Amino acid sequence: MKGKLYGIGVGPGDSELMTVKAARIVGEADIIITPKTEKKDGSVALNIASPYIQEHTEIVPVVFPMVLDDATQAEGWEEAKKILIEDTADLLILDELNIVLATGMLPLEEVIDFLKKYKGKTEIITTGRGAPEELIDIADLVTDMQEIKHYFHKGVSSRDGIDH
């Protein structure tokens, strides 16, 4: 299957506050992959986007473990390596890999060596703050998003489905 992949933020928790472009893309999508936790049914992000989703749209919930567990991180890394070795995806997003590497949950040298070996076969995107210099050195494109303003500094705590 070939198509386009869009990563869409659903805003601060209210479907009326999604951008016009995000609402349009959600409304035109044939398939929507939505984050789901292992412990809860449903998805906060899906609920926010639901007014724009067409009846024919296929919804695919995918569990995104939100844990700081070395074994879970290692299991996810092994799954990612399998995808790269078997060349079964055009695009692989290693969400928050930078933080995983910065905190030592995966061995930096092993990850860098592996990514060097398989670079170019699949488009690989890593996310997260604090990308290690070794990763930046082998990347073709690096973007640094910086906080300008955050409600956390006004005492608002993190929110399920928005911040994690």
C-alpha cells in the first residue's frame, strides 16, 4: 500500500481548537492510526478528532506503551530493528528515541551502529529532546523545536492524551 502519512496534533483537547488543516486532513483520511494505552479503552486523541472523521474511515488503534521500563524499550527497539532488516516499511518513526538514548535505556553505540548500517533503506524519523551528537552526526535532516511558551509554567499539569 502506498499513500501519504500525516502526523497530526489534535490541539489542546477540544475538537473546535484543531487547526483547519488538521480537520481537513482527518476528514479526508481513509485510515487513521490512533494512539491507545494498554490500560484504557478508547483514545483521547480519537475522541477529539471524531467530529471530522468520515463514516468510511478505517480506525486502527495502536498501543503506545508510555513507560520508563528498560525491557519494554528494548522490546520496541528489537521490533524496530526487525522492520528495518526486513525492509517492510517505507517510513519508521522512532518516537522519543532521543530521550531513550539520553537516559541510557538503550545503548547509544549499538543504536548508532545499527542505524548507520540500515540508513537509506527506510525513511527513519526520531523524535524527542536532546538528540545525542552521534545521532545528529549521521542524520540527513535535524530540526530543533524549542518551547516558546508552555502552560506548565502557570501551574497546569500534564494532561492525558495531550502531553503524554
